[in-house]
Amino acid sequence: MSQPLKIAQIAGDGIGPEVVGASLEVLRAAAHGCGLEYSVTEFPFSAAHFLETGHVLDDSDIEKLRGFDSILLGAVGGLPNDPRLAGGVIEKGILLKLRFELDQYINLRPVSLYPGIETPLKDKTAEHIDFVCVRENTEDLYCGVGGYVRKGTPQEVSSQTMVSTRFGVERCIRYAFELAKTRQRKNLTLVHKTNVLTFAGDTWHRAFKEVAEEYPEVETNYHHVDACCMYMVQRPEVYDVIVVPNMFGDIITDLGAAIAGGMGMAASGNLNPDGVAPSMFEPVHGSAPDIAGQNLANPIATIDSLGLLLRETGRIKQNAAAVKCGEQIGAAVKKVTPKFAGKNLDRSGYGTDEIGSMVADAL
């Protein structure tokens, strides 16, 4: 019998507590039907907590989080301008620190058009928009390698280095191939800019071609990142699984969210596929402080992130009940999204808690 699933909750700032609260209502309903045993432990990490206490996230906090199977994150940051938040102290101190310290080296972003949700792409339907982006999550330009010379002078020089290790690149590519071979189309596209980034791009391209020899059942392609942006708008149906380095992945996954209905529909997972540390799951949207506490936020992206949490953590931890719950939550979300047809997802007319109840009732 599987061990109870231990979930760490970081609700965060703004609408974070509301959308997380709605997702936990769905979790309670799903767990009851699936026989899933679980616990949720709340942590206060957020911009608001930092402004109140001066504490962001230290090594002892990381060690506590290591004892959990997964992390559910609402949203952090986005508060009114405060000089204490300058320099990305929250983004670097919470989001990037968790990703790097817990070695969450895969950022998984499904891009699917759900029933009732409109896409800005003319004549495109759900059959055209159904792919997954596998973004490398712990290297590239986000490593923070760089600095300034003569800062604040007319001769200022700044640099930021794109870091690609063969180890980091290959493990991301292998994950993408493993995912692609489980899908119906079995198609994997590498996205980079090898014609200009001839060093980092070459490491990625050579690793991709070499690993591909071990997966003859997977069809492979290569697209420059600028071409990928055009194809995602013009012919999104060409994509099944995309594997992409961190910076380019940050950009194209948000484009993917836009063509699938917007940030209010975008779920994501920061995965440690090896299971030696917890993975973290979060909606892609921000904390939206302008509507916080008003029961207006749409929690669909957070609920879908919870479903992703259960499916992926269940696979990593070999917890069949968690996988089943995650699949049921994903199906329930698709039963509810037709109610948003013709509506603005951010101002749908449904309350946050009401949408959570709608998904719970659809289980």
C-alpha cells in the first residue's frame, strides 16, 4: 500500500491563498473518491512575509521542504512597489532557490486547448493545440553567471552567460524522449538557436542527435526558436513534445499559454524526476493584487496544477491512487470549462470558491 502523500503548501501573495484554497477543496473531493491518503502542511513564504519579517527562504527551510513529496505554490510577488523587493529578491529567493536547491531540472508545461475555451488563433481547435513543453530548469541564463564593470558610468559593461553542461542538457533531453515515446504521435522537437549560439547550441544539438539513436520509435525535428514562435501561431499542430533550454523555454511556454486561452489556464510543474527531492507545481499567472481577497480570481490553472502534481508525483512515488486522482481532476476541469464559453476567464462572473465547487462536483 502506498504511503500517504505529503504536500507542502505555499499559498503566497495576492490571490494565491484563494486559488490554493479552491484547489484544496477539489483535492478533498478527489481523494475521498480515489482512496488517496494525504496531508497538507502550510508554509508562509511570500513577499508579504518577507516585508513583515525580513525572512525569505533559508537553508533550514529547504531542509524542511525536502521531507515532503511535492509542493503546491499559489503565487508570490507582485506587491506594490517597495524598495525592499528590488532586484527580484522574491523571485530569486523563493522560486529560483527552490528550483536550484531541490534540483527541479524539468519545467513541464502542457499546452492544451480545453472545451469551451477560446484561442486567439483563427480556425484552430483542440485537435490543433495539444502539446507539451519540456523546459530545462536549472541552467542557461538563469544561473546568474555574469556581472558589471564600471556600473553607473557611461562606460558600463554588463554580461550574462548562457551555461549549458552536457550533464544538464542530456538529462533534460532524455526526459523529453521518455515522455514523447508515451504519447500517441511520438514526436519530439528540439528548439534552440544553433545558427547563432554556436557553442551552447552545439552541445544541445549533438546531445539530442546522440540520444535520439536510443529512441528509434520517436520522430525528431529541430526548429530555431524564432521559427518555433511562428509555427506555434500559424501551425501549432506540428508540435507534440518540445524540448528547449531555460531562457527560450520561458518565452515560448508563455506563448503556448496565450494560444491555449491565456495565463488563467496555464498549469506547470517544476520536476525532480528522480524523486530525491520534492517537485513543485504552480499556476503560471501572477498574484494579481488588484483583485486579491475579492473572490474574483479564476482558480482553474491552480486546480489543473494540482492535477499535474498528483499525476507526476504519483508516478515518481509509485502511488497509483495519486495518479488516479490527478487524472480525475484533469477530466473534471474539462467538464467545467465549457461554462466559460464566451466569457472573459479573468472576469467570468463565477466566484473563486464557486469554480472550485463546480470542479469538485464534476468529479
